[in-house]
Amino acid sequence: MRIMELCLFSEDSMSGQSAAGITPLQQMVASCSGAIVTSLLVTPLDVVKIRLQAQRSPFPKGKCFVYCNGLMDHICVCENGNSKVWYKAPGHFNGTLDAFVKIVRHEGIKALWSGLPPTLVMAVPATMIYFTCYDQLCAVMRLRMGDHAQEAPLLAGAMARVGASTVISPLELIRTKLQSQKLSYRELTACIRSAVETEGWLSLWRGLWPTLLRDVPFSAMYWYNYEKGKTWLCERQNSREPTFTIAFISGAMSGSIAGIVTLPFDVVKTRRQVELGELQARNLSSQLSSSTFSVMSRIVAQDGFGGLFAGFLPRLIKVAPACAIMISTYEFGKAFFRKHNQERILRPLQSNNT
């Protein structure tokens, strides 16, 4: 029994490179906790950012903008004076802190978490699928890739993102239609049924390609750099398992690198979401080509090559803390369950010895 116990513990590399010692269900709970914590902490920052942007350049009625709280994007149609939408005509804010205070004072503290419900409904399940698949795939690939095991996070991250995005894509389409056109559920059902009848089931995955162009390279680079950075920091601190601080720093750095490299695809995806959202809000058919290349060409023609890197600093400020909070909370949850599992095995042994 003691030999079996030691073997079990030796399989569990606390560097996060293996999923041994923790069940898939426990991984899902840990990732769910990370997604909820990330949403709660990052959402107020983006709400304030949108309000400050609207103050400097007011959104005209019917204008779409993309709201992102670090886990997923939400397309919003501006309707001034309507308290049911996330954006309201703002008061005068003198800065970030002043905006926090005035929003809470005049609209209540709940206003800082506008748009959180759809995130919890969609982003949390997507995050659970994504992180659990990554850990499971990475553990299998490390065993089978032999001398190339160090590249396992790169492939596992890309494959996990493809899987999660493909599963969630139809829900993304439904959510975008609900937000941009404000359809009732009956109207939405009729709209989807009509699209399926005329264009087939693949119409539910419209828009998946530009999402994958941005998210798959991001995930591959993120996980590869994260595992490298985490291992290096653990060695520097002579730590067998990553601490919360190590995971936080590694997540922030890897998220920043991946965010910068994939910025052009993020700009294209955002522009495409806004254009399609405005056309749908006005009940117009798609008058513009929405392919990735055509959107990229329009951006270069209008704003020059630098337009593909617009929003560099805001994306960096948003991505770095979101990645850091998510991965450090996830690692903390896995460490908690790992310790719980070990104690559960040791407890009968200690009882027998006494």
C-alpha cells in the first residue's frame, strides 16, 4: 500500500505539467472558480473603461461597441436613456477613480457588473471545457511525445481552444443576435430555424474562423510561455509546486506576449463584430464582405498598417490581469484538490499506524 501511494504521488508533478492526482471533475470546479473570480474582478474595469470612452467620444444611438471583461466579448447597441442596456449616457467623470465613485453613487454598485450574467452563462462553461481539455491533453501528449514533450503545451493549448470554440460557437451566434436585434426567444427560434433550413446546420458556426484565427495562436503561445515561465520561476525559488505568486506572474507575462502577437486578429474580429452588429440592429443584410482578409484590407485602407495594432495599450492592460487572475486562481484550486486527495489517502494509513 505504501509503495502504491508513493507511486501515485511521484506521478503528480506539481509543476502543473501533469493532471495526475486530480480528477477531471475537480479540474472543472477549479476552472469554474477561476472564471467566476476573473469575471467579478475584471468586469468593473471594463464597465468604467467603456463609460470613459463614451464620455470622450459619445456613441450615437444605434452604434455598436464591443465590451469585454477578460473572458469573452459582448457586442452592445447603444440606446441612450434605456436603463436595460449596459451603456447609459454618462455623467462627467474626471478619471477612473471618479468614475467608480459616481457610478456607484448614482446607479448603485450593481452597475459595475453590467453584462455579467451572460458571461457567467456562457464564458464559465467554455472556460471549464477549455482548461480541463488542456490539462488532459497536455498530460497525454507529454507521455507520448517523448523527447519533444516540452512542445506538448503548444499543441494541447491549440487543440483545447479549437474544441472549446467549436462547442460554444452556436451559442455565440445566438447571443450576438439577442444582443444586437433584441429578439424574443420565439423570434430567435424562428430565425435560427429559417437559417438552418436555407443554409444548413453549418450556418450556426458562422464566424468561427476569425475567432479561431485569434484564439488558437493566442492559446498555443500562452500555454507554452506559461509552462516555461512557471518552470523557470519554480527553479529559481526552489519550489516544487507553483505558488500563487509564481502562477500570477507567469500568467500575466505569457498573456501579455500572446496578446501583443495576436493583436491584429483581435482588431479584425472586433471590427467584424461591430459591422455585423450594426447591420443586424438596423435589420439590413450583410452589405460588406465579412471575411478576415476583406476586413483586414478595409482597416489598412482606412487607417494604414498601424490600424491593425490599434488599442495596443488597452488590450495589454485588460489581457494581462485577466490571464493572471484566471490562471493563478485555477492553479490554487488544483493545489487545494491535490492536497485534499493526498490527505484522503494518508488519513487511513495514519489511523492504521496509530
